[in-house]
Amino acid sequence: MNSWTSYGGVWALDNGVFDNNSDERGAKLMSGSLDWKNVALSADVRLDQSGGDAGLMIRSNNEDLGVDAYNGYYAGLRSLEGTLIAGRSNYNWSEVSPASLPGGVHEHVWYHLQLVMYGCRLGASAENLSTHQTAFLLLQEDKCVPSGRIGLRSLSTGGQWRNVFVAQSTEAQLDAIAARAGGERNPQPLTTEATYAKHFSHYEPIEPVEHEWDAQLRAPSMHLGDLAGLRRDAPPRVLVRGVVTLTEPDIYIEDSTGGAMIKHPQGPSVNVGEGVEVSGEVHPLLYSAQLTQSSLRIISTGTPAPPLSVTPWQAASGAYDARFIETQGHLMHEVHSENGYQVLDLTEGGEAFRALYPERYGQALHSLRVNSLVRLRGVCVLGTAYTQDLIPFLIFLRSSDDVQVLQGPPWWTPWHLAFVAFFTVFLACSIQLSYFRFRQWQKDAISRERERIAHDIHDTMAQSFAGIGYQIQGLRTSIIRNATVSREEIAHELASTSDLVSRCHADASHTIEMLGAASPEEAGDLLGMLAERTYKLSGGNIRVYKEEQGTVRPFSLRIRAVLFHIGQEAISNAITHGLPATIRFTVRYEKRSATMMIVDDGRGFDATPEGEGFGILGMRHRVRDIGGSLEILSAPGVGTRVDVTFPLPRLDLVQRLMLHGLLHRRPRASIIPES
């Protein structure tokens, strides 16, 4: 039932059988998709009363309460004429000429009804499952409804539907029905409602044999509201009339004055909305009455009476006992099962009450959430047999549609309040922790910046001073070894030293400028800058080679700065301690990373972690800042190799295209010696 939507009627699903326990005109139960086009729909159909019709809907849209309040197609069985009918409704009704079903259409008899919709043609067939007599009908429109839902529908009678089956249709199925169908092929519009109503104008209630009601008709006729005031010691027999409001667990009827319960009456089965005449013994209750030893007959059919809107306090007063009412309340607990009923415990305005719905009709109400505000329609009962004096009243629901959720449960439940409190505390702690982490990050950033400045000063000024010392040491050695060194030669060496001091001053100024921003030199050719630095520090006495291997990839200014400073440190160490004749700079590009290699043929040294000085430690620190690694390979007499491996950033599409064009415009770099 959760996948079906009702428009009128009192619908339930009991052991695989859909039941509409109402004589309402145009009661509909819809399901399916608005996108369904070529569909075959079949079901077994049974009518509860003569005088109406029941059948199936196909390609339906825009459904609402009302007789013809939908846009789509309907085919069914009409009991008055004993015919199979089919037509189109678009908030008015038109139909093809009906097809007579041999033997007629009778209540309480099962018929198999099939509808096949393909393109703009509708084929319908009906078969009496007892006699196997059949009828066929075909409807065709030029401009038809393109798609829509399926549904069950009855008019002026209750009914049952079983074995409801829907599948995609084929043209062969439709042709098989069309071959056996006769009559008109185009809808014949019924111009007025009166024309349509002629099908019911000859309906007369089936009167019982006169002598069966002679004794009952002699009983006094009373209003239902007067029954509770009769004497309890000698139950009189009375005749009452009313409209059926409930059929399970007992029959309840009401008129304008009150309501009553009819206990196990003799007579035909009844539906909600039917007018009945009942003769029986009256047993007054506290606020209403019940009739036993009763006989019942149907005197009219129609739409169920609307409910009386009352508050739970008014319902508990007893003024509406056995009446069809509408009220509302908050669901106190989860819906549970008890004695064959689904039980809803509710409260509103200080009044606690219950609502009962037969469990065999499905579990549709179990989806209701605790603390939801719901509106209920049903028969109010105050009898002790049902309330057990534990609650003031209860409501018998007729279908799951008698429960309407007005408002979901409020968000401010105790659990949610606890969650909000926990989340608030968690958020405050997170903010405090983030603040502490931010302050610690500030301190770490200042420390790292100080360390970086120290390394920058070491890599520039210290290296320059090392070069000055190297020059002065060379001049001293020349004077000691050759006492006849001329003044011109000494002046030349001092001039070279003076130039080196000037470059040292320039490097110091450059370092100070570079503390807040990247060096302008770092934006140029990295290997060219390292080669030029080697030439300046060595005085041109070292041969330099540079090479790029693989597909050249750009990398960020920060990475270039780190590689430049590491290269300077490696050059300074090589010149100061290794006395190399050549230095080779190589950058090898891989798919996700690159490696810069600095190789010299100097004296080398014993490369152990214990022997690393401040310069090498600074190199390792810089490499870690860019997520790379540093490896130094050296041994006495074999030179030194410094490898710096670092990740390369991913290239977006524009960068790839630019790089592709750049590589095609210039040849790959080759080994270029410099002196």
C-alpha cells in the first residue's frame, strides 16, 4: 500500500486483495509512473453491490477527488446493463458503445479484466471466471494521452481486486483483442452529466419479501441519539436508520443525532457510505448504544459522510461516542502490534488516546516517526471492552489514508540537545586547539625563517669569504715560494682579491635583498647560473660541464632557489676542500620527479653522517623543505657526487601544450663545456 495513492474510498490490502469498502462515486487507487506508455494491465474484479461499476485505469494523469477527476482511460464492468465499458476522461467523460457480457454482471462474482494500451489504441476484455463467458471492446483516439499511471477505480459500489499484474504490452496482444471486438471505435461523448446519470436512473433497491419485515416495521422508529436514554432492564426492539461509517471490527452507523454499533446483523454485507435500515434489540451504553439480534437491509448508496472535527478533549467527553470524527495528536511511541491491530499511542492537550488499524491490511503505519503530529479520521469508541479503562477513548481507522502527517517530529529532542551540547564543546575545543596550533606554527615558522637566513648568509657571505681567503692564501704562497715576486705581480693579485671582496659585498647586499623575495637570478638558467658561480669562485681555473637528460620540465621558483643554494654550497665545498679540475652539472627529468647531480673530480672525503658540517646539514634542511632527498657519495681520491632528488608538480592541459610547443621549437640540451 505504500506504493499506491488513494483519491477517495476506503482502501485496504488484505491477503493480496485490494478492497474498497466504500460506495463513493469515482474512488481511485493509483500507482506506477507517469512515463508508462505501452502497458498491459490485468486483474480479477468483484463488485460488492449492483448499481455501479468497477474496473481499471491506464495512462492516467492529474488525478483528484471526484467522479471524472483525472485525465486518462478507464475500462470496467457496469452491473446495471451487464456490460463491459471503456472510455476517456479529461474531467468529463466519453465512452465507446459498451459490449454486453453474456450472463450479465453480478455482485460477488469474480471477473477477469484485461486492458492493453498500445499506441493510441486501447483494447479491453472481460471474462466471467465462473461461466467463462467473455466480452471484448476496442477504443481508438487520434490524439491520445501519451503516458501515465495505472489504477483501480469504482463508482457507486465497493469492490475487490486481486492478481493485479502490469507489464509492457505488444501490438500482437492488442491485435488479438481487436480481432474479437465489435461496435464503435471512436469515443462517443456524453454531453451532460444527466446523460451519464441515466445509467443509474432505473436503479431501485432490492426490497425483501414483505412478510420478512412485517414485525420489524411494527417496531418504533427512533433516532440513534435517543437510544442511550432507554431503559437497560428491558431492552426494547426498535427500528433505526443511518449511514455506515465502519465495517470492522463491528458495523457502526450514524445519523445527525448520534451513532450506534450493530452487533452481527443478519442481512447483506455493507460498505462504508451505504444507507441502512436496522431492526434490533437496544442495549444502551454510557454514551451510545448497540443493537443485537438485529436485521439489516440496504436502503441507499452514496458517498461517506464527512467526519466531525473535534479535539481530543471533546472526544473524551463522550459526546461523540460511535461517531465518525477527525482529530489530531502527537505520536508518543513507535507503532506496534497488539491483538491483530497496529496500535498508535497519541497525546494532545493533556489527553492520551489510541488509534487502531487492522494489522492484516499491511504495515503502512509502521513508518510513522515518534513525536510526529498526525491527523486521524475514524470512529470514536469509549466502550470499556476496547479502552480497558486505561485511556478515555480510541479511534478505529478504516484505512491507512485516515492518517495524515501534519508535521514531522520536532528537532529539539533530548538526544538532539545532547548532540548540540557535545558539538558545541567539541567546536570550542577544536577552535582552542587550532589557536594553539596556529601559535605553535607561528613560532616554528619564525624558527625556520631564522634558520633559513643563517643558511643564506652561510651560502653567500661565508662562501665569498672562503674565496677571498683562497686568493690571499695563493698570494702568500707565491710570495713565500718566490721571494723575487715583482710589485706588479703582487699588485695584480691584490687587484684580483679586491675584485673578489667587491663581489662578496655585492653578494651580501644581494642576500639581504633576497631575504623577503626570490632572487632575480633564480628565474634564469639554473645550470648556467651554477656554471657562472663556479667560474667566479675558482677564478676560471675549473672546467665546467652542464647537461639536461629526459623531457625538460619546469619547476617552481622555490625549488629553483633551493637547488641554486645547494649548488652554491657544493661548489664552495669542492673548491675549498677538493681542489677539482672539472665539475659536471646534470639535471635528469623523470615522469614525476627530477634529480640534480653535481660531480667533481677533486680529492674527495670520507662521507659519513658524523663528519657532516653546518653546510651539509643546511643542504639537507633545504631539500626537506621541498619534499626531496639528498645523497652525497664520496671517498678519498675519487671525487664527490651530490644528488638532489625532488618531486615535480603536475602539469595542467595549458602547461602541457606550452611545453609541447617549446620542446618542438628548440633542440634537446647537449653537453656544453665551459671554462
